[in-house]
Amino acid sequence: MIYLKIKNTVIKTNPLNFTFDFDITKLIIKIGLPFTIMQLISSISWIFLNKIINSYGELASASFAVAIRIDALSFVPLSAFLSGIGTMAAQNIGAGKIDRIKEIFNSGIKISMTIAVIMTLLCMLFPQFIITIFVKDENIMEYMKSYIYAGAPSTIIVAVIFSANGIINASGKTFIIMMFTVLSHFIVRIPLAYILSPKIGLWGIWISMTISNLFNMIFHLAYYYSNKWQKNANITLNSFAKKG
């Protein structure tokens, strides 16, 4: 605020003119709280998975730490498209041009899927090279290879999830996204991990993660194509516009 005052920008700030707006605050909580809970749910599910993975020993735990880094590398460009799709969708929803959303979604899918397929192929064709970028320990190579072969396809699935997620989030339907997270993590991922891991070891955990992502993708696509996200999609913008 001091900076804006000194620079004499077009944005005029005066703390004495600030007022509390209950309606806008309520909207922020309505949209933001489910997203916060969703992040919490994801963190809790990782705790359960870590518990199972740690039971396989130190090398398994180390391999999972490296696996998270590989996932982070793969998801960075996809996250960028998630933000881009969400921003463009929100602008067009606010402008009342819902017909453009389909084009945004299709373009987002094509670009993010292309990136995801390339990164998946690189991981599956050159697993040794990808792993050595992050760790040199030969002892965890086999653990990591099992993760790459079972989990790498998730990158393609996540590309689809992120594209649909951008549209649904832009429409303000964060509660439904939260429910998808609950279902995919606590109804699919964790139970499957507990069922499969005693039978096929770490492969069972990696496979459970991929299957849960697949279910999450189905949930997102079903909701997107149902067009239910369009209902009252511009209510937030209209509420803010009325205040102006």
C-alpha cells in the first residue's frame, strides 16, 4: 500500500475507506474452503500410502521420495495448462460466452495430452536415465523402475483431469472437485493399496495410484460432459459486479 501511494498509481488505496463485505467474504469461503479441504484430503491419503511403503523398508521409502520428484517434474507443464485453461474459461464464463468453453477444453486436452504422452514415453523408454537424474544409488533402481512402469501412464490421465478441472474450477464448482478427491483417494486408492500390496508388493501401491487417477478422470469427464458446471457458473462474477 505504501508502494502504491508513493508511486501514485491508478490504484488508490486508503485503509480508512476499507469496509467488510459479508457477501463477497461468503463467496470466497464457499469457493476456497472446499479447495483447502481437498488439499488436506490429499495430504492425509499420502500419509496412509507412506505408512504402507515404509513397511517395505528404507529403500522403498527412498524410491517413493524420488518418485514424487519425477511426478513433480512431469506435472509442472500440466499445472501451467490447468491455470491457463482455468483463467480462459473463467473469462469466457464471466462474459457469458459458454460456447467457447468447449474449444478451450479441446485445445487444452490436445496440448497437455501431447506433452503427457511425450513425458510418459521418455520415462518408460529411458527409465535408467530418468532415475539417475535424481539419484545415483543402484539399490533403488528396481524399486523405481516398478513405479515408472506402473505409474508413468498416470501422467496422461492427469493431463485429462487437469483440463476438465480447469473448467470446473473456473465455474466455481470447487465442492464437486473436493468430492471427486474424496472418492478417488479414500474409496479407491487407499483400500486398493491395502488389498493389492500384500499380494504384489509395491506394484500394488503404484497400481492403486494409477487406478484411482483413472476413476478421478472418469468423474471429471462425466461431470464436464453433463454440463452441470454451467448452472450458476457466473454467479461469482455477477456478485462482484453488483458491488462495483
